Amino acid sequence: MRKFLFALLPLAIAGCAVGPDYEAPDTGAPETFANALPQAADDSHGEQRFWQGFDDPQLATLVQQTLLANHDLQAALARYEGAEALLRGARREQWPSITASAGAAEQHLAAVERTSSAERVEVYQAGVAARWELDLFGRLRRATESRVAELDAAGADLAALQVALVGQLASGYFELRGLQQQYLIAEQNVANQQALLDIVSSRVEAGRGTAFDQVRAQAQLDTTRAALPAIDSAVQVTLHRLAVLTGQPPAALRDTLGVPAPLPDALPSVPVGSPGDALRRRPDIRAAERRLAAARASASPPPTCSRASAWTG
């Protein structure tokens, strides 16, 4: 009977162990995009460095400032570091923990004889305790797997925020350069329309023009002049938004970006690979998949077979 029970012990332990290992779901994405053009070799980090393809030093500087000083990124980095600390704690649970304690006390005992003197007694205590949870059923291993997946998800969230912020920064930068060009063109139109109004006014004074032509030229000039403050306001708003994205005060970029400059001529080429590769590189999808793995690993094991402990002192 004893041999029979020992033979059943591995089966009982296997029945109490946590569930099967996590397997990533199969997305079943197609191999190629519809109407896809020939492209260069796939670069898994190309979309994270797309701003370099514009060959604009000011844009590259702004991106670096954003990645270093943006407040939202700093908060996401703090969440990542918190997940990393939780992982270290989960790994420490798999190893024995040893605690030591020591103490000293002094007592005064009244003498038994008639004298009122007291006897001083010094008491010292020291002890060492060791605790180790035997991971027979994989509870600690699954907890570590869950923390690893949560750390990966936090890293994917950080990467997704980086891509989103850099995209917002690049969009705002191009909007700024476009608004500055609009302002220059509007100023040139004002100069041209003022010259036209002067010519029309001279013709009217010479009796070779009509008052209608003069009024129409004046209306066109006033309309173009009225657009200048609106464009300048949009430029200032865009400058403030870019400064906030880079973690600086709103007026910090007036000197560096306030001077109009043309839009970049170069365009980046970002190879996307297959649809499955593009989906797997998306940080938000990676974060969702890693959280699915964390939830699977953190499923509660059977309560009667969860842990075993050993104490020595």
C-alpha cells in the first residue's frame, strides 16, 4: 500500500500544479498587403526613427528633447521602473529569506536580604530565522512569469507613447513651417495688392479708372491684411504646443523656431514588411498581448495545493 501511495504522489502533485504554459494567439494575418509596392528590407525599428528620414536638424533636436524631457514620458518611465521593481520582488520570493534579530536588556532585581541594594542583570538575545517556500506547484514561477509579462507591457506602453509623442511633434513642426510659409505669402500678397491699389488710385485720379475698381482693390487688400493676425496667432499656438511637448516653458522655442524656414524636402521611407510584422511591431498590440499573458500566468492555483514552507531557527 505504501509503494502504491508513493506511486500516486507525482500524479497528485501534477493535478495540483498551475495550468499550462501561455501561448501567444495566432493572428492569421495575410502575408502581403494588397497592391503592395517593392520595398527595402524590413527594419523593426524604422518607424521609431522615421524623423531622421526628413533630414532636418531642428526636427531631430526637438525629438531628442521630447524623448528626454516630456512629462508624460517621465510618468510612463516611472511606471516601467515600478513594474521592474515588482519583478525583482517576485524573483526574490523564489529564494530563501533569512532574517536575523538581536536584543539586549538590563534588569534590576531586588535583593533577598534585608539590604535595599539591587542586583543588575544583563540579558542578551539573538536569533536567526530562515524561510523558503518550496515552489512544488509552480505558484511562484507563475507569479514571476506574470511580472515579466507586465514589465513587457509597461515597456510597450512606453514605446507606444514615444511613437505617439514623436508623431505629434513632427506633425506640429510641419504645421508650424507651413503656417510660417503662409504668413510670408500673405505678407507678399499684401505688398502686391497695395501696389495694385496705388496703381488703381492713380488711374482714378487721372480719369482713366472707376471708383468700383478702387473699392474692389481696397477690399482685397483689407481681406488679406485681416488674415495676417489669424495666421500669426496659429503660429504662436503651435510654438507653445511644441514647447510643451519638449518639456519646456511655452515661450522657450520662440527664438529657435520663430524664424520662418521651408518645409523639409526629403521624405522618409519606412519599410513595413508583411501585415503580420506590422501588427507585431505595434506597441499597443504588444502591450495588449503581454497583459493577456500576465493575466493567464496570474490565474489563481488550487487553494489546497498552493504552497509549502520550511522554517529553521
